[in-house]
Amino acid sequence: MGKFKDLTGLRFGRLTVVRMDKERKNTHIVWECKCDCGNTCHVLGYAMHYGNTKSCGCLEQENRLTFSQFNTKHNYSNDPVLCHVYHVWKSIKGRCRRKTDKRYHRYGGRGISICSEWEDPVNFVNWAIANGYRRGLTLDRIDNDGNYCPENCRFISIRENNRNSSNTHLTMSDIASIRAEYKTGNFKQVDIACKYGITQQTVSKIINYRSWKN
Ligand SMILES: [Zn+2]
């Protein structure tokens, strides 16, 4: 029998555990929690334990608001550098947190997380600018098994990153997604380049079948 840990009364981020739910979710224990904002929510114990769930959802909501305030102030949509950095942040969040992200198994799925400071995109963007981000550079984790946090990250050239890490190599399914996304007409080449951490020239080669011909 697995070890049972009573979480009643414990705090995880903004959540205080009130009681155990009667119902299980796929045999996992679910806890009723009270969020600091006043909402009640039901959360899996391990999701709180590993720090994945820290609020009823209000924290993410505030991060979005914070970014939109930041956007208004800095007019990020007209600034390609800020735009790219924000895309980098979104992409990190996706592969570390969103189980439906097709790269999740290589990141969040093997325990790689994003530090609490970088939960807020403004902190990430500020760090990136202060640490010499410019076009053509890509975010690199110094320890490939380490987390996304200021101590473990730096910017290096894309070519260097491809040499350092097999993670940045595109898979055939990436290639298919890039072509499909471009075909929808909703994304510019530069947005796709941002998302996959590759250059716009590479995107252009892929969608014009000059690379990955089949
Ligand atoms: Zn809340």
C-alpha cells in the first residue's frame, strides 16, 4: 500500500488544503483547497507537491494581466526583440507545463521545470534583456537536465546550440507542424521561427521544401 500523506492544513503557494475529496481521479487523491483569492478548487495532491499547481488559476490570470500591462507600457507588439523573448517564455511554459505540448515528454515530463521567478513573463523578459539577448541567439540550459532559471540559463548562438544539444534538432513531426501552421495563414514565418527556436531562413527552407524535401 502506498504511503498516505495527510495534506490537510498545508499550504502550497496560494492554496491551503481544506480536506480530502471523497472521489478519486484515476485513483489519485484529490484535495479540496481554498485559494487566497477566495475561490475553492480541487487539486491532485502530487500536482501541489511538485509545485505545478499553486493557485486556483488566478496566478496565471494575473501573469497575463501583468504581461498586458507590460505590453502597454513597452509596446511589445511593435518590438520584434520583446516579441521574440515573450515567445521564448511562452514556449518554455508550454513544454514544461502543458501535457498536450508535443515536446512535454522531453521537458516537463522528465522533471524540467521553470523557476517561480520566471512564472511572471515580465521577470523573464527583463532577465533576457539584461543578459544580452539579441536576435540570432537562443536560450540554452547549461545543465541539460537542469531547470529553466537564471542560474542555469544563458544565450548562445543558434548554431552553437544545435551543436550542444540534440534537443534543438527538429523532428519530422516538427517539420510537419511547421508546414501545417504556416499553411493556416495565421502565423508569419518569424512567429514560427520564434516558436521553434530556429531562424527565419530555416523556416523558409522548410516551408518551401528546400530542406526536409519529403
Ligand atoms: Zn485563486
